[in-house]
Amino acid sequence: MAQVVVFRSEHFDGVRELWEEVFPNDPPWNRADRALPEKLAVQPELLLVATQDETVIGTVMAGYDGHRGWLYSVAVKPSHQRQGIGSMLLNDAERRLADLGCGKINLQVRAGNEAVTAFYRRHGYEVEERVSMGKRLSN
Ligand SMILES: CC(C)(COP(=O)(O)OP(=O)(O)OC[C@H]1O[C@@H](n2cnc3c(N)ncnc32)[C@H](O)[C@@H]1OP(=O)(O)O)[C@@H](O)C(=O)NCCC(=O)NCCS
């Protein structure tokens, strides 16, 4: 039976392995050894993992900046996809953001990732005509 819990240190290796499997081309700053300590320093209660038999099978990283909520690293192990795990993670993150007073969630999906877009549409998200811009402040 899968459950969603707040990340604990014993989940580290499982999250690293999951992200290596699901996001193999991610840049170094998105990898677990960088991103997890950064997240654990800010709103660690919004880093959630799905586990089954003590194995990490999914993640979501959320953040609330006082204006908008953001979601990152929504991922489910390929062997466990299409079983509702991603929806459990998303619902839990949305509830936690709403409890903080967050009125709107934003997220980015890589262009062309139709499966993920379908997943978010299923949960009420809409494509908004915006240009996504970013600037790195550190490498
Ligand atoms: C997106 C992702 C997290 C969905 O996780 P999941 O556990 O498979 O999702 P669910 O089982 O809860 O799916 C709920 C619904 O979303 C839609 N959906 C999910 N995956 C889909 C896919 N590959 N194609 C089309 N629709 C999909 C379906 O409507 C599905 O309901 P159904 O199975 O009854 O048809 C998972 O596919 C994933 O990890 N993808 C790779 C990582 C990634 O790119 N993440 C996004 C970063 S922004």
C-alpha cells in the first residue's frame, strides 16, 4: 500500500535513484545531492515522498513564497506509474500549500512532454500563455 510522507533522511538514496531513473538528463544543480539539502533548508515539510514497502516510488517538491505555490520534481517510478501515485502526491502537496494560504499553484513542464501535461490537465491545471524566463545566480 503506497503512502505519502514528509521526506526523512533514510529516503535520500531512494530519491536519488528515482531521480536518476526519471530525470536522467537533469543538470547537476537539479540532482539529489544538491537539490535535497537546499530544499531541506527551506520548507522541508513540503518535500514529500511516496513509499511502498519502505521503498521510495515517488516525489514532489513544493514551495510557497507568500504569493504563489510552485511544484517541482513530481515523479513516479516508471514501474509504478498509472496507479494513482502521482495523483496522491499532487493532492497532498496541493493540500499543504492551501493550508499555508496559497491561492494559486504554478509549475513548468518541458515543452513536448505531453504525458505530463495530460496528467496536470486531469488535475485541473491549464496551459497559460507565458514566456518562462530564468537566471542562474549560482552554478
Ligand atoms: C507525471 C507522472 C508523475 C504521473 O504519475 P502517475 O503516478 O503515473 O499518475 P497517475 O496514475 O496518478 O495518473 C492520473 C491521471 O493522469 C493522466 N496521466 C498520467 N500519466 C499519463 C500519461 N503517460 N499519458 C496520458 N495521461 C496520463 C491520466 O488521466 C491518469 O489517469 P488514468 O490512469 O486513470 O488514465 C509520471 O508520469 C512521471 O513521473 N513522469 C516522469 C517525470 C516527469 O516528467 N515529471 C514532471 C516534471 S514537471
